[in-house]
Amino acid sequence: MTEHPVSLSENPVILASASKARRTMLERAGVAVVAEAAAVDEEEIKHSFRVAGLKAEEVAEALAELKGKRISSRYPGVLVLGADQMLECDGAWFDKPADRAEAKAHLQALRGRKHRLVSGVVALMNGQRQWHHVDVATLTMRDFSDAFIDRYLDAMGDAVLTSVGAYQLEGLGSQLFNRIEGDYFTILGMPLLPVLDYLRQRRILAS
């Protein structure tokens, strides 16, 4: 059965993100949302933050706010949600893999180890920050074989290039893990329940 999102919000919000997972998450929760990607040079920004000694939580929040500000200036009077996610493993930051070879290298580096997914969201209106929330989940990958990685990559195709860590937990990526600790929505890319609570406070969603 196909799920058709039903909007429960009076006014739409703008999601400053190209993430299909975040947009789908909000839509399925009944939020009227319009997604618009914010053009930012994440690689350069992350490098400068790394040099400055910022933590993954600070980077996720800062990038979420920067994305939101880029979009908010175009939509006066409309609430904009900027969001970002960081993957950190023993102090190393992982970005989305550029190709299959890098996806395999990332999975080899993460297997048998714990890593953290840090998801940040910032709400803005008229370019001004209104609210923010950052949440962290800890995931432990099992010690799978290289042969399993190859079969997984064959099955996933280009989808592995769309997420940090080369996995989506809601699909075949669940087979990579033997333990997860934390909020499911945070792992998908946004701490949804606090966002919904904030939207109710703003009367964008009914309380």
C-alpha cells in the first residue's frame, strides 16, 4: 500500500536541504513542506571548522544555520528549517562517498567500530535564528566481510552515494549493524520529534 502524506499544518515551511529523507520525514508527519537546497561549499566550511577545533555537534549546528540563512532571505515571513548531519568515528569526519570505491573504503573503516551520527536543525525567519536542536545517535557496525560489502554495494547501486556512511538504516543498511543507540529519526537526518514540538509551539501544527 502506498502512503500518501496528508498535511496537518496550516502554513508550509521551507526545508533548506536537498535530502529526500528529511523532506519525506516531514511530509509523512503531516508537515506541509517545500524543499529548496542551499548552495554552500560544505567541504571548505568543514575544513575551516576542523582547523578552528570545532566539535561535530557545533559543525552540524553551524552548517544547518548557514543553509537556513541562505534560503530564509528569499522568503520573508516564512519559517525555514536548515538541517545538517555529521558522521564522526574516533575523531574522523566522514562525508558522503564520491563513488563506489570510496563507499567501500568508508564501510571498511567503519566496520567493527562505533560511530556517532550528529543531526542538527535550526529554525529561522527573516534570516534570524529562532530555535535549534542537536541530537546524537551511536551506531555499532558488525565485523562483516569484504565479500559482504561487495554484495551490499551491488544491491544498493548509486543510493550509497546519497548518505554519509554509505547506508540508509531504513533499508539494506540495517544489515550493517549489530547495535544502535539513539533516536531513529536522528539517524535518518533530523531530530523529528523536537521539530514537531517546535512547530506546535509556533502554531504551524495543531496542538
